[in-house]
Amino acid sequence: MRRAKRNAATEGKSLTELIEAGLRQMVREPPPKPTRVLPPVSSASGGLMPGIDLNDSAALQEAEDIETARRLR
């Protein structure tokens, strides 16, 4: 609030005039259109690890257990 009062005094206007000018500007200008941000596209290639069958849940669990054991070493 102090900064607004200082700005108004610097411009030789009252605080009310400064607020009115800001409101007029906001009402007059249309809001900016949001820019669409697309996620990055992966260029990775590959596939499943050798010996992994997505239809065999036991094999998936075993592969996960092996990976967890390697990380714990």
C-alpha cells in the first residue's frame, strides 16, 4: 500500500486515480490466451528385457525381485 501511495505521488495523482487507471486497463485488455505446452516425446527404443513375458506374472515378479536385490547390494 505504501508503494502504491509513493507511485501515485511520483506520478502526481491520487491513490484513487491510480487504482481507477489500473482497473480500466484490466477491463479493457482481453486476458492472454494460455499457451499449450506439449510433453516431450521420447525417442527411446527397445522393448522388454530378454526373457520377460508380460503374460507370465511370476516371471515379472521374479525380474522385479532380482532388480531389487541388485539395488540392495
